[in-house]
Amino acid sequence: MSACGLDFGTSNTTLGVCAPGRAPALVALEGDDVTIPSAIFFDWSSNAVIGRAAVGAYVDGVQGRLLRSLKSALGSSLIDETTQVGRKRLRFTQVIARYLELLKERAEGASGGALTQVVHGRPVHFVDGDPEGDRKAEDALRDIAHSIGFTDVSFQFEPIAAALDYERQVKREEIAMVVDIGGGTSDFSIVRLSPKRRGKADRSGDVLANGGARVGGVDFDRRLSLASVMPLLGFGSPMKRPGLDAPSGYFHDLATWSSINRVYNQHTLREVRDVRRESTQPHLIERLQRVIELQRGHTLAIDVERAKIALSQVDETFIDLGWLEDQLCAKPDRAALVTSSERLTSRIVQTVRECIGQAGLRADQLQALFLTGGTTQIPHVREAVMREMPAARVIEGDTFGSVGMGLTIEAQRRYG
Ligand SMILES: Nc1ncnc2c1ncn2[C@@H]1O[C@H](COP(=O)(O)OP(=O)(O)OP(=O)(O)O)[C@@H](O)[C@H]1O
Ligand SMILES: [Mg+2]
């Protein structure tokens, strides 16, 4: 029997085990990889595969349903909804349970023993400004963890976990801002860290502030998609009736990882055909219709995410849409990403400021800035955060592993 730390992320999941006599370590969850995409694919007989294999099955055209960004459902109205999976409909919480159950089995195989105790990561806020929604989301995760065989379940904020990982390399006492901007949420903690404090059982006095916003990589994907791909499918195009544009709901759903599957149904297809008839640019709406008929919304989302990631390195990139129409392509550039995500970036900066205010500190009193989470790799996002605390030394965490590692350290402290 062992304890584990579980970082079930919006985009990626890690799990670390602390067995007696062994140092806490992340477990390989897919091949040699300790990071596995938070994705599940159900074929029409409702058999499920997870991770890269799930995305691969969809890309290869296997008939079935891909679900990604499952954690987003916890902080939204989707939590009470069902989704078509094979021949049945499942609640989103059941889909998450299936994903985590398969993951747990895998981790038990890799670590060689049953996992019964878990420190589960959670964002500071699943939902903005809604403590009741936060509680509901955490309760849902607790119920799921019990339902898949964990007997002891407790939670830790994701940025506090990242701080515990970072603290292993801290040489003298310092006040650090931990920034974890992932796929679904931006999370911040201001903490007092030191080699001496590391061993203490109760660290609550060292946590000076926590803050968070429901802004993450999937929102950057959505904005980039709406700016550079959806217009090619008719987003913002005029209808014959003066003053009216094509209804925007289909485009928003297609641009949002967690709601893509919503448009794959006959009712929506009929509506889109009607829109096409009433459109001044029916050839654009025809592309939208084709994406829905072929159930290729996830292909667009995968390509947009890939383009966004490329734009962290290069100034412009290319999305080949030749499968949709001969020669069709989108050419998003960094300027489009910056402009389309302006509101998201300012929301992140505003939450950083609130967090510093909550700690009762001036920005120049923050000595270290620890960065983790995939979205901190976006240059304009990290620069905007760094500008808020120019005196702080910047430390690059393990982008995808810090939170999981910190949760495992915490699991050892609580259950070891
Ligand atoms: N090099 C990169 N540049 C920009 N974005 C990136 C890069 N690498 C990964 N991402 C984005 O980071 C996000 C995933 O980050 P991460 O794995 O930290 O999130 P998560 O832990 O699953 O989510 P959360 O903690 O919010 O629930 C995705 O949106 C992905 O597109
Ligand atoms: Mg995360």
C-alpha cells in the first residue's frame, strides 16, 4: 500500500509515488513518459484508451469520441451534463472517473503496488468568484477518488505543491512568488521558503497569499482559433438579413476544447444548413458544415494548439487545412496571438497584483519568481508576469512536473 500525489491537469496529468524507504518520484504513465495528456477516447463499444493513444486514435480516424480538457468541466455547467460515449451517455464526472481509474491502474502497474492514499492537486479557484462552485468541484473530485479505490483523499493547492518542489533547491530563506499557468487555470502563491522550514509539519504560517483565475492555455487556444481559423469557416460573416452575422455559438464551441463534442449532432447540422442558405458567404459556412459532418473539430483544435506552441519560438506559422478544402490554410502569427489574448494576459497580471496585495507586500519584496505550467512558456505572458516583480530572481521550474512532484512530497509528509 502506498501514497501518491496526483496532478490531474486540464491538459496533462502526472502522478508520483512515495513508497516506504524510497524517495518520492514521478511514475512513468505512458511509455517512459511521466506526463500523460488528460485525454480519453471511447470507441463505439465504449472501450476507452487514454493519453497520447487517445489523441492518436482520433487522429487516425477511429470511429468514436475524444474528450480532452475534462477538468474544465468541473468548474462549469458541464459538471451536471452528460455526453454521448459509444452507445451510452455518461456524466462528465463518470468520464473523469474512467480516465483516473485507468491512470491509477497504470501507475499501480508501474510502481508495483496498490495506491490507497492520495494528495490531489487542485487549482486555487476552479471557478472565478464562486466559493460554492469551488466546493462542488472539489467534492466531485473527492467522490471520484473514493469511487476508484482511494481510501484517504486530501487536497493541496497546485502552486503550493510547486513551491514544495522548488523549496528542495532553496539555499537560504526567501519570499517567493510561485506562478503556475497551465491549460485551464492560472495559480499563484506567495510563500516563505527555507531549508529549515522544509521539515515542518504545519506550513500554513509560511503561506502569505494564494490567488487564481480561470485563465489557461485552452483560453489562448480559443482566442487564437477565433482570430485566425474560425473566420475561414464563416465566423463573423454577414447573413442576408442586414446587420446580422452568422450565429457565433458554433464557432465558440468548436474553438473550446471542452465543448467541441456539443456540435456533433444532427440537430446542429440541420441548423448549420439553414444558416448556409441564409448566408451571404455560403462557401464559408459549407466548410463549417463539413467540419461537423466529418467530426474534425478536434483536428482544428489540435492544430491551433500546435500553432500556439510554435509561436512561442517563431514569429509566424502555418495551419494546413487542405483536408477541408484544396489549398486552404491559416497563417497565425505572434501578433495575432498577442492581440487576441490581450484580455487574458491582463487578467493574469491583475490576479498577480491582487495576490501581492493580499500578502501585504510591495512587489520589490519578492525575492524569487518560480515559473511552472505550459502557458508560462508564452513569451508575452511570462514577460508580463516578470514585469510585475522586476527585483525577483527568475527560476524556471520543471514545466510539466513540478506540481506532481510537490504533491508527492506532500503525500509523503501526510501519509508516509
Ligand atoms: N511551449 C509552449 N508554449 C506555449 N504554450 C505551451 C507550450 N507548451 C505547452 N503549452 C500549453 O500549456 C498548457 C498545458 O500546460 P500544463 O500541462 O502545465 O497544464 P495542466 O497542468 O494540464 O493544466 P491546469 O494546471 O491549468 O489544470 C496547454 O494549453 C499547452 O498548449
Ligand atoms: Mg497544472
